[in-house]
Amino acid sequence: MAEWTTYFEGSNPPEKYVENRTRIKEFVSRHSKEGRRLVLVTSGGTRVPLESRTVRFIDNFSVGTRGSVSAENFLAQGYAVIFLHRLNSLEPFTRHFSRVNFLDLLSLTITADGSTGVQVDPQHTSKLVRVMERYQQVKETDTLLSVSFLSLSDYLYLLRAAAEAFSHIGPAAMLYLAAAVSDFYIPHNELPEHKIQSANGPLQITMQMTPKMLSPLVKEWAPQAFTVSFKLETDTSILIIKAKQALQKYSHQVVIANILETRKMTVTIVTRDEEEVVLMSDSELDTGMEIEEKIITDLVRRHQKFCQGS
Ligand code: PMT
């Protein structure tokens, strides 16, 4: 039996799984009928529990900047977006105000008759209007479906559900796998039920390897889709080699290679035939431009070509 089948057999689907799977299927079918391209954007880190009634868990650094900015850019390019994100990580549109106390965006007003109200503080109005205009348009076209996960297994169940929904629309679907997925986990039947007791002394745990889900994703769940995975490393000398190895191993279309510390300044878009370095200049960064704008413009062009060739 394939490793990934064993993984799903040994873990439980997340809460509201059937409901979310239905929402995803309906979203895909509606937008595909309306002739839109669709993209699944995965975003944020995955939590790996150490106890089944979880007090402690292992997590990672990802806050969902890449995924949430990319989702906005895909929407701007006319895609319908399924945004599969880690609960409480950054989300499209609201991310612009994530570091601000929302009460500071507002100010109290008192009219002549003494009644009080609230208005947007003038110094925030223009930014709020810019974001609201884009958000409003997305709401009107209903082109953004947000689905959240918390643990590694929640993520993998929902990833499979979305990929399977995409299998019905062939090359018009893109998978953009920016989530930082844990490579290690403890199988459900090996988790202690209760909080691990410190009185038992130092903790030693053995974790299993998470099966690489790119394999069934490309071969079985959504074989006709345009698939973009990411490769994250901290050692520059192995980055491109690993990206190329991933392309060879899984036979998908693109790997975006990035280094932890410089990921907002530069990435390399790696395909079977080329390596394209995407670089942000200081002046672009100063104007608030984000690297995802360049990445998505490039991918949309490649996806277009892919659809024409299929
Ligand atoms: O969220 P930010 O703070 O903005 O950070 C963005 C990012 C650095 C997380 C993002 O740009 C990124 O690189 N995401 C992928 C990180 C990662 O998991 O890399 P990896 O080399 O461990 O995995 C490579 C690919 O295999 C990933 O696309 C992943 O979806 C896939 N994978 C991973 C594990 C697994 N068991 N199965 C998989 O299919």
C-alpha cells in the first residue's frame, strides 16, 4: 500500500471536512462553468501535535505572507482562488491591517447635539479605500473561498479534497503550494492521550516521515493541473539542486526556490528548461511593491501557455 494511503488510514479527517469538501467542489464547478481559471493557494505552517488532547505541539515559522499576497495577485489577474490557510495566519486584504490595532484606524465623532459616532481616521482613509475597492470587487464576484486548517493532517485532507475537485477541470487549474508543511509527525495511534508529564523526566520523541504528498497529487489527484511547489532552504549552495531534483522526482511544472532570510527579495523560478531569477530592487521595495506581484505575473503567463499546449 502506498505511504500516503497508510497516512490517511491512520489519521482522522478534520472537523467540518465533508462540509468544506462540498464548498470546494461547488466553488470549482461554478467558476469553471463561468470560464474562470482556478488556483489553490496553500499558506502558512502546519501544527504537529504531541498529545491527542493537545497541549503541546511542534510548529514552524511561516506566517502566511507569501500565500496571502499571492492570493491577492491571482485575484487581480482574474483567477478564482481557493485559499487554504493555517488558522490565524495572514489572509488576503485583512493582512494590510494585521499589525495595526483596528481601534487606531477609527476615531470618535461627537456632533453638535452631543450624539457620538465613529469614523475612519483620515490618515488611514486612502489605504483603507484602496484595499476596500479590491475586496469589494472580490466579494461581488465571489471569487475567493477561504478554508482554514490547523494541524498537518487537517491540511493534507483538505489538500487532497481540493486537488480532487480540480481533477474535473484539467489544465485550467493551478496548484500553488506555498504552505510550509511539516516533514515529520507522530501517528495518531502513537500519541499519548493526556498531557505529557514533566515528572517523567526529559522528553524523547520519535517522529515518522510525512509522505511527500506531491507524489499522489501530481500522479493521481490532479494529474492535468499546472502544479507549482516551493523549495525552502537555508543553505544557498543546495537550493537549486534540490529544486531540480523535485522537478525530476514529481514531474510537475514549476518549483519556486527560496532562501529563508531573503525570500521577500529574491526567488528563482525553476522549470525543466530554465531558471529565472526574480529580484526586487531597493526602489521597488521602498515603494511597497511585493515580490509576489512579479512571481504571479510570470506564473500566469506560464499557465496560459500550458493551457494552450494541453
Ligand atoms: O509564509 P511566509 O512566512 O511568507 O513564508 C513563505 C514560505 C517560505 C513558507 C514559502 O515561500 C515556501 O517556501 N513554502 C514551502 C516550504 C516547504 O515546505 O518547503 P519544503 O522544501 O519542505 O517542501 C517542498 C514542497 O513539498 C512544498 O511545496 C510542500 O508543499 C511539499 N511537501 C512538503 C512536505 C510533504 N510531506 N509533502 C509535500 O508535498
